[in-house]
Amino acid sequence: MRSACLAVCSAFAIACATFSTSPATHSPLRDRLAAADTSRVEEAARTCLSKSGWKVDPVGGLSAGANVVTASKAKDETNVYIQPPEVTPRVTGGPDYDDPFWSCLGGELANPSPPPAAAAPGSDDSP
């Protein structure tokens, strides 16, 4: 009986791992990705990869209409594909679904991006 229970539990765990879906397809991350512009999503992805211990390539890329952010950690490499706003899921690829990157991404996108730095008073070059 115990071996039967172990077999059922093992099969269930394998099935869950096989059919798990990207965190980018679940709310609230899905909604935050849909509301953010592409440059904000790329900025958040770079920040979160760095915070999660990934070394981010400073040069981005393009592939089939998606912005690509590449990063490495030890012997692993990951590519985060940032799709256009009309595509769901908005972010594909990336680290394993249990990587801290995904929870960080939701948090980064929950915070509004900082406003652009304003010019200091009196720094205007006009006469």
C-alpha cells in the first residue's frame, strides 16, 4: 500500500512539473506586464535578473519582434524575451519558474518608474 501511495504521489509531482505554466500568465504579474511599456518591462527584467544573481549582458537584442535580455549565472544562461504589448504572455523564456526573478518582476512593475531627472534650476543654457 505504501509503495502504491508513493507511486501516485510521484506521478502527481511529475505531472505538476510538466504542466506548470509561466508566472507571466498569472495575475497580478500578467496585468502589470500588460500595463507597462516595453522599455519599463526591459528595465525591470534587467533589475530583477541582477537582484537574483544573474550577470546581465548590457547589450540587448531582438528576435522575431521581441526584445531579448540575456544573462548568465555560473554555467547557466537565460534569455528573457519581452514581447510586444498585444502578445500574451508578455514575457517568455527566462529563468526557472521558481527563480526569485519572477516574484521580483511583479514587485518592480508594481512600483511606478522613477520620473526622469529634472534639470537643476538655473542650469538652462538659454540667455
